[in-house]
Amino acid sequence: MKSMTMQGRASLKRNDTVFRERFVLLLQRQWKMGFTVSALGLLSLLFLTTTLTAAVPKVVPANFVKIPAGEFTMGSPANEPGRQNDETQHQVRLSSFYMSKYAVTVAEFRKFVEATGYRTDAEKEGWSVIVSDGKFKKGDGVNWRYGVLGSVRPANEDNHPVIHVSWNDAVAYGQWMSATTGKTYRLPTEAEREYACRAGSVTAFNTGNTITLQQANFINAEGQYRENTVPVDSFAPNAWGLYNMHGNVYEWCSDWYGDYGSGTVSNPVGPATGSNRVFRGGSWYNLAERCRSADRFWSTPADRGDLVGFRLVFVP
């Protein structure tokens, strides 16, 4: 208690000193400008000045976490199992950003559709890709309301990631969020997605060089898998508080797919043009090697299926 009292007195003394210094400064300025004001007026002016110049804290939306600025090696080493030829290692510097802890859920996407009347690419064209008998095929009438096997999702899957959404649909959702809140939401860049997934790790997964069914939703080497998506808050988050960065669903990125640039790059956004958009992270129907931090996949902006969803980045 004594220590607290002494600290409190010291704090009050420091604050009193700052107050007196600001008061004198304001008085001098008033004198130079030829104004005559009351002490009460000066006190009011001091309070207003202090209030206006105080740092305004950034309001971060619920479920978003700050990803620290930093530099990392993007891509994979030549000896990493499952490595693809387009994963050339290079250095990337990123500014800090805010990323959602979770993929966008069925319930969240429903709010968007109900508020806007938006029709997804799957609804416009009347189909989406589903897995059936171990093969990919067109599921007639399938859209974001449907699950991995092409049937309407039950209410207990509202907290699963929305699927059967295209890159176009994901961008439209982010634009609606921005217009509704007055804040900016967007898809992550490919570099941001890998950096956030790694969360400081340099191994194939943020769990190490291997991953298990107790850590993510995918197909293991024995062919075991859950045959469905799982809730977006399943399993332990990575070191930066992000859930399901490996497996469950691929996630759309903002970039066009293309070769990486050479040398060290800062805040890369991908090629200026292209035919395919990138998605990252692997899914419930992929082997572990497709769920690695550096693994890349791509498809046209209108493509959709039961393996792909998305999450957003918030720009303060």
C-alpha cells in the first residue's frame, strides 16, 4: 500500500508539472497575441487542447488480431516434402495488419445475403463443385447454403466456414462489410496469408515439420479424415491467435497467381494482371502436403467449390 501511495504521489507530481508548463505556455501565447482572457478561459482552452491532441485509440473489430510488422522468408526450401516448383524462397517485408481469427462463417455470410440480396456465382450459374465418391463433379443447384456433399447445411453448421463461394463473392462480402461499418475490409495478400500462417515459424507447418488430426482438419497419411468441415474455432490457434490456418478450407487471397519477384520485396500484392486468383491453406479433403504454410493453389475468380472459403483483413 505504501508503494502504491508513493507511486500515486509521483504520478500526480509529474502531471501537475506538465499542467503548469502547458498553462504557462498558453499564457505566453495569449500575451503575444494581445488577448486578455480569464484564468477560467485558459483552463478551458488547456483542457480542449489536451483532449484534441491525445492519441485516439484504434478500435479493432471483434475477432481481429494485430499481426506484427516483420520480415520473413516466403516460400519453401528445396528439401521440404510436398514442395511445388512455384514456391521459390525470397525475403518479404510486411507492415503490420489486422486479420480475422476465423474464416467467415455460414451465419456471417447469410447476414450479408439477407441484407443485400446478393447472388453468388454459384447461384447465378446454378452449380458448384462437390466431392462425390472420391471424385470432383458439378453439384446442380449447390451454393453457399450447401455443405461438402451437396446437401443443405443444418443449423448446427452455422459456425462452419462458408464454402461454394468464389473470389468474386469473397470480395463482394468485404465491400459490404466496408460500406456497412465505414471501415475497410479486404482479402489478405498471398504474402500476408503465409506470414500470418507461419506466425514466426520456419517449418512446413506452424506446428513444426508435421501436423496431426488433433491439430487440423485434413486427410492424414493413413487416409483418415473427418469428411466435412469443422467449426471455425476448432483446434488450438497458432502463435498469433489465428485458427485453422492449415486445413479445413482453402482461403482466397487478393493476388493474381504468378511467379514471385526476386530479391527482397515490401508489401507485395502480386502480379498486376492474370487469369487465376490464389488461395492458400489446404482443406478438409487434402493431404498434409497441400496444407503447408508455403503451398499455393489457384483458380479463376468465378470458380467455387466445397474446399474453399475466405477470411478478411481489417485496415484501421
